[in-house]
Amino acid sequence: MIVAIDGPAGSGKSTIARMLARGLGFTYVNSGNIYRAMTLRALRRSLDGRDSAAVLASSREARIEYKGGRLFLDGEDVEEELHSAQVDAEVAQLSALPPLRDIVNAHVRAIAGASDAVVEGRDMTTVVFPDADAKFFLDASAEARARRRFDQGLSDKSFEEIRDNIAMRDDIDRAKSVGALKIAPDAVYLDSSYLTIQEVYDKVYGKILQLREHNGR
């Protein structure tokens, strides 16, 4: 069974996807973090983000694995580095490269295809797994998402700077010619702006159980 979750940055989809993977005993795959890992790899090699050939070559050489729900890049656990301010500033530009999306999507399909999985990102329900067994779109206002990121204390930016960065990234993600952020017609839409994580989880988990019962799984 494939559970696909889309939504903008900071909408809570990563937290919910992790919780679902644990609760269901599924493999967890975060496509956004794979883009961030490719960005981190490029930054570590001092590559110019505008040099698409160099970025793509670096990404093709990368080795991506998930172990215990954590992302390993070239054998190293880099989970704690994926949301640094440096990666935040570059990831949208790099992820807009259509060839890079093909590389990342191949990783996602390979990992998820080996077992039941919860996959999350920007175009999981529309491009990568259009025939997923369960589809969700988690949303939240830019203000709510910025407050969550600010309260995590992982960035040295002000609340206003984080909010503006999120709004800018939303515009970029929605305007992409390939893999744009949009709501699949058959996805369950859920605004989490005023919901707790547990409330969101309960709603999504309950829907998945209904689908599994209906399909006899």
C-alpha cells in the first residue's frame, strides 16, 4: 500500500508521515529531504547552483538511503543538516531543475516500491504516485507555518524573514513547469493551521484504516 501526502513547506506533512509510518509499520520516504540532501551535497562541494550540469552530475553520484526513518547521504546520517538556513536558501532553485526531479523521483519509487510506504513531498499524489492507494494534501497558512518553523529554533532568521521565505517558496513551487505544488482531484484536503499534530494524525490515520478495510487489506 502506498500512502502519498503532499503539501507546502511547514504544513506538518513530514511529522504526520513519520507518525503514520510508525503506526502502520510502513517505510517512510520524504522526497523533499532527498532534494535537500542533493542541495547539501552541492553546497559541500561549493557548486554554483546556476551550474545545472555540475549540480546534476553531483546528484547522480549521490547515494541515498533511509534507515530508521532517517536519511543517509553517501553513508552519512545528514538528517540534522537538511533544514539549515543555507539549504533553505538554495533548495527551491535546485529542485526546479526537471532533470533533478527525475533523479529524485527514481529514488523515491525505488525505496517505496520495495514495501508498503508513506511518501511525502510536493507532487507525490499528482506525478510520482498518481495511483497511490491513499492521497492527502496537508495545508496551513504561511503565518502558521512560519510560527512552527520559528518555534523550532533551528534557524537564525526572524519570524518575518521565515514567513517571507515560506511565501516566496510557495510561489516558486506553485509556478514550476514540472512537478508543481497542486491538489490532486482525488486527494483528501486538510488545513492544519488550527489543528494539533495529534488531531491531524487521527483524521489521516482514520481515513487510511477506512480505505484498508474497504479494500480488504
